[in-house]
Amino acid sequence: MEQQAHFLTLSTPDLDAARRFYRDGLGWTPLLDVPDEIIFFQIAPGFVLGLFEAAKFDADLGGPATGGRTGGLTLSHNVPSPAEVDAAVRRAVEAGGTLVKSPARAAFGGYHGHVADPNGVIWEICHNPGWRIEPDGRVVLQAPGEMPSD
């Protein structure tokens, strides 16, 4: 099997709240929205985030598998500046997200804040000067001592 994934699907007990958070708070455009079932967002080339209504998610797996909660993970979104971190965190909270950590200087040398979506999925909104995507799609991560200053 090739080392790649095409979908990240999360169970959500409140699909409408999740839709408001991702569409209105993060400003994302749905790729496909099936009311009362699932909503998909294109989040990278060849990669889609799906938010699947919890009961239908469990039925699709053949029984209760999640208890309707997702945890133990963070999803990260990098932006070009600390000011954009502040603005994105503010919009996400205004759209129903819960502030987990106010934006601040990060130990790795960047700037970040954390917001939980209505399902408890934690999003790190980050400005990381040592992170970039090459033209071929490869991600480059630099160690803190190698990063440019912002």
C-alpha cells in the first residue's frame, strides 16, 4: 500500500454545528454537503476531510465504534503571520468553537492558538516560519535552531 491517505473522516454528534464551524468559522467551502449525513471539505491536493453524523458513522461501521466523540489528536492549519493566527482563532470562536489556548509565542519558535470545534476536535492555528510546502507538494519542517526569525 502506498504511503498516503485521501480522506480523514471524523464522527460528529452535531453535524449542523460542525458545518457552521468549518464553513462559517474557518471560511471553508464544502466539496459535498449531504444534509443530516456528511459534509466533505477539500483540505489539500488529493485529501478530503469528512464530517460524518455520528449515528450514521457508527451504522456505516456496523455498530457503535466511537461513542460520538473524537479525541487524542490535533489538526493544524498554518497561516502566513501571527496577526492571521489571531484573526482565524477569533473567527473560529465566533462560529461556535471553544478557545483551548489563546494565541501566544510557541516553544518551537512560531506563534499559535488552539480552538476546539463543536465535536471537541482541536485545531492548532499556527504561524510556523520553519514550515513550508515545496512545489512538488513535499512538506519541509525545520528544527527550531534552523528556523528563520519572523
